[in-house]
Amino acid sequence: MHGLYPQDHYHEHDHLNALTVNGKSEIEVMPDQISLTIGVRTEELTVQEALKKNAQLSNDMIQALHQIGIQNAQIETKSFSVHPRYDYHDGHSTLIGYEVLHLFEITVSDVKQAGQVYDTALTSGANLAQDIQFSVKKPEQYYQQALTDALLNAQEKAATLAQTMQVPLQRIPFKIIEESSQYTQDFQASYKGFAASSTPIQPQTLKISASVRAWFRYS
């Protein structure tokens, strides 16, 4: 737990002989899920040719991933689009072909396998890599721990203030507000852009934080 900065203050309207403190906590967690966004882009003169080529390359990539143990459930289409391509010259536009872009999200639990997935995909049909995301499968359990630590931090602050004022403190707060309800947004980290080479992927620690506001009575 670190990064705990007090924002302690007294509210006369909350309760007579009461003090209010903010408790904060931040814990570090190793990711147990990795998602790679990898795509197949094709450009051809006709829509039919672009679609056919894209489907062939996509199927080649998926079959190669199957050979290294990746199941269909781990491969999802993230987006699929078809766009006309134009050449602009002297204020005029000329249709020169079509682009088909198929983005896949591939999810694995083994960080070591993520590098193998990336290399296999790019050598078997994929020609575009967008990003990689690290996350935890069950963030709630880690957040609950951070929330517990945040409350303990609030109690420590309240005890320090009461000791400074030399007054008895009721250590059980009579009111608590959870201030970090949108915690799931903090549980992902991503890398943008990849080098088209053998890629050792290193996981980065995720930080999960929680904060509470607590009211304590003293006499």
C-alpha cells in the first residue's frame, strides 16, 4: 500500500464531535489474462477479390493458431470493415479498389504464449498488430482487498488525529462512503504498436486502487 495522502477535515454539519477522513489504498497485481488485437488487411480491385483474399489469409492464421493450442473460443472478431479506395488527382476522384480489414482479439492466460501467438499470427496471414492488453480475470477479489486496506488507512488517520487532539476515539466509523465504485476501468494496461519480429512480451504490473470516506465520533 502506498500513495496514501490525507485529505482530513472536520464537518460541523455531519455530527457533533466527529471527524471525517479519506482512506486510500493501492495494490499491485500480476495480470493473468492477455488480449492481442491482430488483423488482416487486404486491398484488391474488386470487393469480391478483397473479401476472398482476406478470408483466405484469416483462415490460414486461425489454422496456424489452432496448431499451437489456441481454441476458437479464444479468437473473436473485434471488427470487420470494407472501404472503397480512391485516387485523387486534379480535383477528381477515381475508384481504384477496395480494402477489407478484419480485426481479431486473441486471448490467452499464459504470458509466455502471448509472444508465440503474436509471431504465429504475423507469419501465417495477419499483417496488422494494433495493441496488447493485460488484465485480471477476477478483479473484484483484488478490489475487495484494496477496499479493506483503504478502510484500515482511514482508521489509522482517525486515530492519529484523535491522539493529536488528545481525545478518546470510537474506532468504528458511524458512516462510510465508498468513493471508487468505477474500479474496473483501472484494471487494464495496453501497449500500442508492435515490431514485426520475434516479440518477447513482458507483463506489466497492474495497479488496483480503492478509496473511502469515513466519519468517526470522538469525545
